[in-house]
Amino acid sequence: MSDLIRALALWARLLLAPTPGNRHRTRTTAFRPARPTATAPRPLAEARPLTPRSPYGLDAPLNAEDTAMVRPYLLAHERRAHQLHRRIALVLAADFGIDLDTRDVHGLGVA
């Protein structure tokens, strides 16, 4: 049994290990000259202006109308509550004739 394990270990080592002759290959050319380019290299630092990437690095204050200051799940909860209120008002108006709506319709007050 020990010979079988030793034979399998030797086979795996020969299969997976690199061969000793291929470990340090020499390159064919030690120095390769640069290829001439058709276009001139562009300067990287002057091409784009340096702008802060973080909103905390801006000098101008943030506009509250452009940014979401409230978590989206809170807004979703309020929307669902408003939608539920509208559904209840519709059911009460359709089934029982009770109008809970206080919005203006065509410029006239309702209810």
C-alpha cells in the first residue's frame, strides 16, 4: 500500500511541478528599442482639469432638491400609505357614497 501512495505522489509531482530546464528562460533580446509613433504623446496632467470627485470636497453647498436626503424605503412607505388612503376613499365613495376626497376638481372644491 505504501508503494502505491508513493507512486501516486511521484506521478502527481511529475505532472504538476515545472521541469527543471524551463525555470529560468533567457530572453532573446535584452533591449528592445521603442517603436516610433505617428502621433505625438499628449500631456496627461494639463489635459483634464483637477476637480474634486467627492461631494464632500465641493465648495458649493448641496442643493436639497437635487439630492435625496431621505432614505428611499421611507418614501416608499409614505407612498404606500397614501395609496391605501386613496383606495379606502374610493371604496367608501363607490360603495357607500361617502366622499373623503378634499382635492379640487376643475377649480371647484370637492366635498
